[in-house]
Amino acid sequence: MERDANLEAVRAVIRYLLLVLILLYLISGLGITQYQIIEPLTLGLLTKNMAFKLHDFLLVPFVVMLLAHVLFGPAMRVYSRFKKRQRQQQQ
């Protein structure tokens, strides 16, 4: 049961990090294209130049977390099948 709880915790962390990255990616993209609206909403913190840098920087972490999110389920299924076969062979 502890392993399941740990896996669920990892899965939740991946989900929430991906959600934060998606929101930041969208906001920075809007900051590039609609900077007249986003700059006043962020009180001048997200200028067009800063939004472009942030959007450019977030590409790699976004792709990594997206892949982790997509591949976590199949990887756990393969792992559980492998462990199940090992237990069957030991008996």
C-alpha cells in the first residue's frame, strides 16, 4: 500500500507541475501577443520582452513534464507486469 501512495504522490506532483507550466506558458504567450493587456494586469512585471524570455525558457520543462505525464501510466503498467512475473517465477 505504501508504494501505491508514493506513486500517487508522484503522479499528483507531475500533474500539478504540468498545470503550473501550462498556465505560465499560456500567460507568457499572451504576454507576447497581447502585451497591452497583460502588462497592466501583472502591474508591469510581465513586459513583452520578459514574456518572450519566459515563454522561450519554459519550452523544455513543459515538454519534459508533458512526457512524464503521458508516459507515467504505461511505464507503471509495464513495471507492475514485470514485478508480477518475477513473483510468479519465485513461487
